[in-house]
Amino acid sequence: MRNRYTEVIQRDGKWFIAFCPEVPEANGQGKTREECLDSLAAAIELVLDYRREQGLEKAPRGAGQTSVLV
């Protein structure tokens, strides 16, 4: 599944730093803009995977699980 997320990126000395308003727990950094955005993308993926796991743990026993394309 592919989604688009907003990136907010800025320079801090020799580093680029970024965060995503839709996924506030995710942030990235890198010495180049591309490294920073790759780092942010990986962080977003980790946060969403964690949220998915947490959501499934709270599902009632015996509930069916399917995937939805968005």
C-alpha cells in the first residue's frame, strides 16, 4: 500500500531534519536531503507497523482480519 504524507524539512547546521505532521512520532535526519527523507520514510513505516500490531492486539478474539486498500 502506498500513501502520501506531508514532510516538513529544514536544515540545522550540517544536518537536515524532518518530521511528518500526520505521524507526529516519526522524524528523520541525514547529512543530505535524500538521506533525511529516507530516514523519515523508514520512521513512518515503523510507527505505522507498530500501530497496526497494537490495534490487532486489541481486536476481539475470533474476529476476522482483512486488509483494505486505501
